[in-house]
Amino acid sequence: KLETEEIEQPDKTQQINMASEASEAVGEFVQLEQGKVFYRYFPGSRDVVDDKPLVLAVHGISAEGTIYNPLAAYLQPLGYDVVAPDLWNHGQSEKPSHADTAPNDDAFFASQLFELVQALSERTNGKTDRPMLVIGMSLGGGIVARFTADHPELVAAVVFCSATGMQADLGWFAKALINLPCLPKLAVRALLGRPNRKPYVDPDAPESVAHSTATARRNGDLAQNHPGFASGLVAIARSFPFAAMDSVYARIAANKTPALVVFGLQDKVVVPQPERFAAAMPNARVLSLDDCGHVDMHLQSSLQATFYAEVKAFFAESTRH
């Protein structure tokens, strides 16, 4: 049986208090087969009578679960429990034991999620054994697409936010660059340089700029101190099917899993591909946000309000009995 381990703090409370961004949030480690995974658990309000499904929220490349702290704070009063893990080699999760031998692709990370939800059954009072509401951002969108396609019995509905998997093919030159031996150093330099680019966030929005600046600072720290961070980014770049997941998304549609697709129309990191999504998932609900870069819907209050309201309505409709 896999055991959950809470973080050891100097005061021995073994809990990370995240109350400034989401009430009663606890950060914990859980031991999986390949190493320890860190996750944030946000229990929903018990004043809500309905027994709502758990929300599993998955971040993107070079990010971590904290991107979902504001969304968790929004969902908790509605009665939703939220679990936001750090992917392998990200945040506080460890470098997995098979990281250097297994392709770091969609199946690799989807298996991490599957093992995680199995391990958290007791912690969540069995909610991870039942159909969940799943949301994935950027790389996390491609990962939850594979998780949803492989385990439709565990997903009541899924949200794809700036999701990868249908990007334009990189071409031979870019693929050659990805395989350069010096790529780990180049990747880290790219992440640390010019974080306030318009394609990623709006440089005129203070909250977006603050986020991207903090992200660059955090990534610099991880590059120096996390044994798997830089090499993990390279492994993802070399293995993940960024442009070849149409059939995976089509499997979700074939399983009739309700889906919401969210685009930032100014996103140049994962350029919106509405036609390809429509072909693969013709019945998916779509939210297109103007004046929105790659992650602005999580950061700017006006975009947040629209995005969160849509997620709330979608979750409610998808779980209505």
C-alpha cells in the first residue's frame, strides 16, 4: 500500500499553509513506484450538500501546481475538492527512477496521474476511485487527454486549456536542434530570458508580468537545485507528441466524455488550432478568449472571471444527474 507523506516543516506541523491563495490547502508528498510526487490538496466546503466529484488539475511544462491555486480557491466554496500535483521533474516532485530510459511522452505522464489517483483513494475518501473532473493546461492538456482516453471510467468531464497535442509540426531543422547535446543549457537560458513576452503573457498586465517574472526566478532555482528539471525539459521536447495527438482527442470524443476547449487567441506558445480540435472533437464546448496569451486566463481578473464562470457552468452541466 502506498503511503502519503506530509512535508516536514521546521515547526513539525508537516503542512504547507496556502491559505493566502486557497483556504485549508495542504501540500503533501506521496511515494509512487518511481519516486515521490508532490501534490496540493484543496478540500471543498463541507457546507455544500451535493457530493461533488474531485477536480484533478494538471499544469504545463516548466510550471507547477500552484498555477491552480486561484481556481481552487474559486471551486472550494462550491464544494469541489481539488488535487493539483507537480509532474515528474517539476516543482517539488522528484526525478523518477526511469526518467533517463523511458520516453517522457503523454503515456509516461498519464501513468503518473493514474498511479497518483490510485494512491490518493484513502486521502480523498474514495473520490479518486470515482469519475473526476479533469483540467489540463498546456502540456498538461495533452497529458490529461491521454489519461482521459486511457481511463474514461475515471473522467466525468475534461477541460483543455491552451492544450498541446495539435501543434504544427516542428520541421526537420527544429527537430535537429532539439537533439543537440547542449540543449539542456539552451533550454534553461530560454526559460530565464525575456519572461514577459506577449505570446506567453500580456506585458501590459501587472499580474501577468508578476507571474512570469516569478516563474523565471523559480525555474532558475530549479535548474540549479533540481536534479531532473533541465534534463526533464529536454526529454519532454524530444519525446512528447506535441503535433500528433489528434487520434487521442478523437478517442475522448468517441467515448462521449464531455469536453471544454479553452483558447487564448493571442497565444503563440501553443497556437490555437480550432479546426483540428473541431475535427477530432466535434461536440466539444469551446471558449475563445481575446486579448489572452498562453496563461493569462489564470492571471488577469477579467479573463479569470470569464474562464472560471465557464468552468463552473461546464462542471455543473457535465455532472447533472
